[in-house]
Amino acid sequence: GGGPVTIASQSFPEAALVTSMYEQLLADAGYEPTVNLVDARDAYMADFPGSVDVVPEYVGGIVNFLNSRANGDDAEPFVAGDGQELADQGADLLDEAGITLLELSEATDTNAFFVTQERAEEEGWTALSDLEGESVVLAAAPDCEGRLDCEGGLTDEYGIDITEILPLGYASDQTYQSVIDGESDLGLTATTDGTLDSLGLVVLEDDREIQPAQNLVPAVATDFLDENPDIAEILNPLMAALTTEKLTELNGRITVDREQTEDVARDFLESEGLI
């Protein structure tokens, strides 16, 4: 192993954390990693495979992205709640794209939608279905519009009238503040978000299950993996070490305790004996 490797990922805190873990593991193994963090999956998928070699991914996210790219935005999405089943359903698309998924982690993180605790109590909201027929402003990632696990599902499956999407980011400070200030009614985050309690925010249950399985998984350009098969030996142990509970705790250290992403990543890798 060794030589240059380019890692691309999204820039929200959890993705940046896992990317830092990849970067440190690969550097420890003798590689020379370059990292590119972007706002949305679309921004790096145009170069993967190509100038991008490795991506920390979520299984439902990448197979449904490839499905939409190959078959159009109206393609029937993959909705299995089991990560391996989703990977199997997307196997042909992954092969055609020249992408190989390594081992799936048991750690999983799906989209979640939150409101203020005060608003939830006033309105009697505990689940997204309680908002059926409501007109709401949604603070979310820029690529939320039309997606089954985001605006599309809220509209089609829950009957919520999304009057506007404010592209303030996925689990970002701007999205939290927009909901707290009443600029938005609903905000987009992750099920592993360790920030919400401290901000007086609460997730509404996805009781109609619009979220596909989102197990963490390393996605590697197949040609790059063929040339560097030790990549699997480096990244698969990380997938085995991560759990949803550990991921939530690590996220909280970054977003609530304001520890540095690189420090939290290194602390976890050292505590698990990975570096």
C-alpha cells in the first residue's frame, strides 16, 4: 500500500468526522491522503470514480443516487430497511459505475426531521404524520427537493405542504437556528444528532418509514481497489468498530462539547486500537 489517495465526502459534522477517521487510518498505513469536503453528494459523484478514490458513504444514499442518475428522478427508489439488502439491490448499478462497497457497519444514520420541543408540545406533534395537511417551511440540505427521504417523501407520503425549502444545510447551526427562531417550522438532521436536546429540539418519528437503511460503508473506486487491495484491510476494521450509539456520542463531542473533529477521530481510533 501507499501513494496518493483522494477522499471526498459531505461537510456536515458526522461525515467530516468519519472522513477524518479514513484520512488518519490511510496516512497511518503509508498513504498520502487528500480530502475534499463538499455540501452535497452531487458535487463529488461527478468525479467518482475518477479524481476521487474513496468516499465515506451511506448505503441507501449512494445506491439511490446511482439509481436516479441511471434511471431518472422518477425511478422507483430502493427503500429496504436492511443495509445488505439495499447493497444487493444496487449491485448492478455499483458495478456499472465502477464502485465497490466494502463491509457495511452496523452503525446507521438516517435523515430525521425536528421541531422545537415547545412547538411539539403545543401542537401535540410526536410523529411526522401529525403534520399531515400542514403548510410548513423546511430548513434542509440543498439537495432535499424531490428526494423520497426528504421533501418528496414528506409531500407524497405524509401529505405535508412544503411551502418553501431554505437551503441552510444538513444538521447545520443555521438549520437549528432557523427552527429555533421560527423562520422554519421543520429542520433536517440525522438520527445520530447529539445536539438536539441541548437546543430544545426534538425529532418527530418517521412513522410511515420513508427512510431507507443508511449503514455507514466505505465506497471505493473499483480500479483503485484492484491496485490497492489493502484498502479493505485498513477500512473494514473501522466499520466493525463503529456502532450507532458510539457515533451519536462522538457527534455530541463535536457539536455540543465543541471538540475538534480531528481530535475526536484520533481518540476513537486509538481507543479501538486501530492506529
